[in-house]
Amino acid sequence: MRIEDLAAYEIISRQKIHDLRSEGYLLRHKKSGARIALLSNEDENKVFYIGFKTPPADSTGVAHILEHSVLEGSKEFPVKDPFIELVKGSMNTFLNAMTYPDKTMYPVASCNDKDFANLMHVYMDAVFYPDIYKQPNIFYQEGWHYEMENASDELKLNGVVYNEMKGAFSSPDDVLDREIVRNLFPDTIYANESGGDPDVIPNLTYEQFLDFHRKYYHPANSYIYLYGNMDMVERLNWMDEHYLSHFEKIDVEANISLQEPFAAPRETVKPYSITESEPLEHNTYLTCSMTAGDVLNREEYIAFQILDYALCSSQGAPLKQALLDAGIGEDIYSDYDNGTRQPYFSIVAKNADASRKEEFLRIIDETLEKLVAEGLDQKRLQAGLNYYEFKYREADYGIFPAGLMYGLQVMDSWLYDETRPFIHIEAGDTYRSLREKVETGYFEQLIEKHLLHNPHRSVLLLVPERGLTDKKDQELADRLQAYKETLTAEEIEKIVEKTAALKAFQEEPDRPEDLAKIPLLERSDIRRKIEPIILEERKIEDTKLIYHKIETNGVSYFRLLFDISEVPAELFAYVGILKAAIGLVDTQNYSYQELFTQTDLLTGGIVPVTNIYPNITNPSERKITFEIKGKAFHAHLKDAMELTAEMLVRSNYTDTKRLYEILTELKSRLQSSMISAGHTIAAGRAMSYTSETAAIQEILSGMDFYRLVDRLCTNWDEEKEKLPEILKRLSECMFRPENLMFDFTAEEEEDQEKLFEAEAKALKKDLFTCPVDREPVHAAVSKKNEGFLSASQVQYVCRAGNYKKNGLEYTGVLRMLRGILNTDYLWNTVRVKGGAYGCMCSFGKSGDAYIASYRDPNLGKTIEAYEGIVEYVAHFAGDDRSMTQAVIGTVSEMDAPMNPAAKALRALSIYLTGQTAEQLQKERDQVLDATAEDIRALAGHMKAFLEDDCLCVVGNTKKIEEEKERFGTLEQLL
């Protein structure tokens, strides 16, 4: 049967999507009104989503809370958390749900047909028949609730989304993004926080929550997407029979109106919280934002990305450079957002002063006026077009399935015009058209119309305020105490009873017969053999070459690995600084602006990275590398290699003004990541107390590195004379023929290999050979147990240690235990009961191990939960079903689909860590054959690493100081 023969559906349109090698269909389900978009092709990584237009009427976060809650049990799958049951035992390549400012989406992906059908079934049942109507505790757990275990306790607020958004509202970058949208579109739904404002979330009632689902979660308001190699007719028939045909079409009022254009620019000042020790000076965000075209205009949709690149995002871009030269801010960046009904363009000066607002705005307008009058650099525009088109053609989305990313982009037009879902995913013609317009003044006209002479402009100042977090926390505590004082004894007892009822609900196990309703693959569905290791060891003269013969669709991937395991300590500390500077400073033949433009014009990117490869057999041995990785279409491989050589050996580090710009921007970006991803800081730091490899990583990219960057910026007048010589000496010490190894990935084409070999030989001749001092790299290891104090409203709590030091060996079953803890013990104790947004753990092959929480309202309570892991593992009683789940979930992670670059990197990492195919096969066999007894046998591993008692917490100053006895030292995060 053909799609055209399906009586339940009306075909709105059908078209070839040539760039994606897909057949595109736009359908409408006749009875229910559901919209369906199909992309049929040969991609085995199949994707499904169902989305709903969910315009928020306020900032209670009802759309976000509902996104969490519908996945907490449904009619056909009446268990407390079908989502986590799928995470435990699915071969999914993506499984999540997302709340956006105007829509909510539920995507899944899998390469396994049976698994894909299972995922679709659970998600369709979740959105249309959730258990929220019969179980209010789902709302209280995922949204918010008053909490008191005893009548004498302090009244508190808790809830997963509530705590997640407290974390989000602790990040000034998140606050900035939200305020920009609010101020640009004050009379639309975008003025509301769909994720939920923690101050407003407690205003949401259970009935309002249910009403939101009743209104918007109907097929007539849905957007259903199927992508990949599947029997589309079978899937469409299934959806019709099981779900869509059970609904009658209705009118759903879900309007997303446009903001009435401003008659004149508007200005807002908003505070954000810093600690008492952080400076008020040079700590303001200055922003200027304008509406930018129409999201349904396929040329403007891409053209503004190119403008963003040409004006501000590329190195040396005129708007960015003008603001830097004037000293307006230490980090200048722009943002073009085209994921909502009205796209907008923002220019941000971070670490600036409020007093320079007028100068900031004047420089923006003067620079834009000059560019309109004199014209943009056409070579830079072409470089921007090449940069984005290369990404589009390569379709490398890392861990995310390509079909998912296409599907998300489909919604950028489909949500606002239901007849045009595919206008942005077939962009080849758009890129060709825009290239032709570079010389016509088209881009200058966009600047003039939308950026320069657009009265719909918002100026926002985000200014620091010391102690704002503590002030708000105290106001909340006072408000809750005052509310408690108004309650009668009976009302207080009711809150205590509700708290106990929620806890009982959370602790009550699901019935085995209900768990059995969650569809599950069998172990027999899983391939026994490991993925092949695609690698050949060759030589270019006396230098090792690792070659990967992989189909790359015309792209050459190369990597130059320099062994830096022997660099003097006084130089090694600056490796991260060199990594930040290389490619961004002038060279012998290029200014840094020209180098950046040339790189994007001719390649898909040339990027420096650092890596540490511990020897799996002997973790005390390791290879530390400084790597330059690049990619280019085969025709430009020679250009890419020549540009790489230019960066390595002909960089000029004497321009201290440029070095200062790089360092201040680096400091700003590091600070942003430390605030938003405190768990990574805590985990890296805690492991460094016991692991030399982790301690070296701290020097390269962790807290030690940040402290160095901060010191250089703070004492620049003293440091600037020394730094150029240090970077020169470090380059001479690292970029040497004897340190080099090549890695190359391409199809087996003789001309390609010969070209790479010729360019590799030429590059080797350019490398440094002057005499240098050498000494093995080491890092001091000592337990510090640090608490890093910040203005955050939440914590990131990490315990770490090493199990191998107790003579315990790695086994593949540890990979299973990681999944079991993440989806069972830690999920239930730290997230469900504790209210943290996330929790995770890792047990490395070198013995390094950690457990961490994310956006956690607790500290001591979480540490106590970690202590319970040993007993949990020792008494683990997994039945056949739960063990099968654990096996499938683990193998799903091991077998995640890989693009060509990822396949090559996997093989290279295996090679450099000294692993063999036999060892990997043994690990896989250990997973496939694991029993509950094998899990219980790992209690000793848990006890061993927890006994190291390495603790690091990043979070709220007051919370950490209240439990200061747990720490060796307390220190400001920033």
C-alpha cells in the first residue's frame, strides 16, 4: 500500500527534498485534524516526535511542568515513570522532551524498528492519556509543593521544575536571554517564561495544570514528524488505529501574535546577583537588540546568520572590534535567534560599565552606518556562507541524530505556517542565491532596514547586585513563615500529611504486572560482536600515521597530535593559553582577521584541542597531547594543511593588545560555563584530589586553568611582557617533528592519500628543531575537599575517588551499574525525592569515579544519599526484566550511531589508550552476560572510591557555609 492510498489521511503536498535525499510528505489526519510531516529516506536512525503549540499565558511554567509530568505514567503504561523505564532499557539514540517559548516537543530516535515502535507507543500514550488526572502527586513532585515533615518544621517549597528553574535563574546569561525576549516582545506570549519563574511557579494550581493539558494536548493542535528508513504506511496506520481516530477534530485557540512594532527604542535595567567578593565595576551586561526579519522568509532566515558572522561572531569582525577597541566590554558577542515567530538580533558587551551605555550604542550605530555606506567585506561574507553551508552539507550534529535536528528546524516554519514545513531544511538553493547577492548590496540593505533604522529596538542593562540571592532567599523564607503563621493547626497538619503522601507515592514500587506493560527488547535482539575498529597504522617517513578508511561524503578529516608529556612545568601551565590563542593571532603571512576568514572560506574548521589518554593497563602511564584537528572538502585539503602549518609555526604572540582581548573573552566564557555547568567543575576538581590524570586536566582546562587566566587578566600590566616569550618557548617545545603523529580519515582514493602525505611532509619540515628543555609532566595530588561559593540558588554536589588503588579491576558490568544508579537509585533519591534536576555518575577504566548532582536544592542530604549506594549495590535484587533493561540500556550507549569523524576518533582513542579488540569484546560480553550477582559484586568498588572521601561542591554561599565542617577549604567560585 502507498501513502496515497491511506483513507484516514489527506495529502496536502508531496515533494523531493533533494539536499536530504528524501521524499517529503505533508499530511492531515482527516478525523482528528493532526498535522503530519514525513521525510522518507535511507537513514536507519529513525526519528519521531509529537509536538504541540503551547503558548504560555503567564510565567507559572505550566507548559514545562506538563512536559515533565505526562511522562510519569499513562493509561496503557500505568507505572510511575515510563520515561525512565525507557531510558533503562531502550536502544534509543535520542529520548527526551523539550519546552520552548511557544511549543512543547516529545522526540525519540532509534535504529531498531521494534524499539522505535515501542518508543512511539509510550510517547503517544503519554501525551494523550497521562496519569496526571488521577494522580495529583505527579504535579506536586514535578512542579511544586509545600514541604513539612513535621508541624514544627520550617515551611519550604520543593519540586523538580521549581529547582531546575532556580538554577536557570541563577545564571546571568540565562537571565539576560530571557530579559531580551521579554523586553522586545512585551505584549506577546514571549513576555512570559514558559519554563517557569521560581517566584511565580507556586501560583499554579493543580486544576490550572490540568486545564492546560485539556486545551492544548489534542491531535488538532499537534505536529507529528517521522523521519528515516521505515514502513511509513504501517506507522501511519498504527497511529490512526491506536490514537488519532479516537479524537474528533476541534478548534484549538493557540494564537501566537506578532508584537506591534515599537515607535521608538525602549530601555530596561535589570539586576542580577553576585557574591560579596565579586566586583561591581566592569561587571554589567550592555545589550542592544532588534527584531530581525521574518522567520518564514527562507533567505532572511539564513542571511541573518551570515550577518551575525560578518558583523560580530567572526574574529576581527568590525562591530566586535570597534567595541573592543573602545574598551566597552571584555567579551563582545552577538546572537541571532530564529527559533520563534519573530527572529531577533542582539549585540552584547559583557563585563562592561553601565556608565558607558551611550558610547556602546553610538559605536554600534556609527559602525553600522559606515558598513552600509562603504559595504561589508565580501570575502568575510563568503567565508560566513561557506562556514554555514559546510555545516549544512556535512550534517554532523555530534551525538544528535541528523533527523532530529532536521525535525527541530522543520518547526521553525511549520509552527507558524502549517503549509510550509520544509522551507528551511532544503537550503542548497538559498545558499546559492545568497552567494549571488553578496555583491548586490543585499546584506547592507538588511543592516539598514532591520538593524540601523529599526525603531523596534530594546536596550537592556543587566547590572550586578551583591547579595541579591541571599536577599531573595530571605524574602522567600519570611514569606513562607508568614504564610505558615496564618495557617490553622489543621491546615498545617494537611501539609504534613501531603508531604508524607508524596513521599509514600515516591517510595511505592510499581507493580510487576504494570512494569511488564512497558515494551522491552530481548537480549537476543542485541548484536554480540563489537563494532569494528577502523584503523591502519602507517608511516609518513619516520612519523606514525593512523589512517581510517571511511566513507566521508567528500570530506577529509585530519588530526595532528603532538605529544606534550614532556614539557617543563613552568611552561605546561600555559598550554591552555596557547590553545586559546593559536589561530587567533597574527601570523607571518596573515593578520588574525585574514587567517580566520581564510580558514572558514576554505575549510570546515581548524581547531586546537588537548587530550589525555591514560594507558588502560597501567593508568600511571599516559599520553598528553596538543592536537590540531581540521576538515575540508578534498579539493581544499592542501589549503587546510597549509593554514594549519601557518598557525603552528608562524604565529606571532607579540601583540599584547590582541592577547589581552583573547584572555578577557576566554575568562568571560569560562565564567559562564562554570556558573551553568557547576557539576563539571565539581567532578573534575574532586577527581583531581586522588588522580594525577584529573589533576593534569585541571591544569589544562579546569579550575587551575581558570585561576591562571584570571591572574593574567587581573595583573596584565605585570604579565604582558612575559607571556609572548612563554608562548613562543612553549610552541618551540611542543611543535616538533619528534612529538608528532598524524591521523587521517577519508575514502580510499590514491590521489587523496598522496596529497595528504605530500602536505604532511611539507609541514614536518616547518616544525621547530631548536634545542629545548624537556621534563616529564606531573601534577600534585592532594585532598582539598573544596566548597566553591557562588550567587547560585542551587548546588552541584560531587563525591569522587579511585577504586583501582584498592586493587579492584575494571569490568564492563561497571558500565551497567552506572546506568542502574543513574536511572534507579540516584534518580529516585536525589532527583525524585530530593528535588534535584539531575544526577549522574561515572566509573572510568582507570579507576577514577565520581557521583554528582545538578541544580540540587540540597547538600548534606545528597551526600547522605551517596553514602547509601554501597548498601544499595550490595543488596541489589534485579529480576530478569530489570537486568535485561540494564543490558539493553548499556549496549544502546555503547552502540550509539557515529558519523565518520566519530568513528575515526573512537578508533584513535582505543589505539592511544592501549586497548585491544579482545579487551573491548570481553567488556561487551561482560555486559551481555551480566547477572544481578555481578552487580552485587561491585559493592566493594563503591565502598573503595567513596572511602577516598573526595568532596567538592559548587553552589550557594549560605548553603555551603552552613555545612562548612564538611570542607577543607571554602573559596569564591569567581
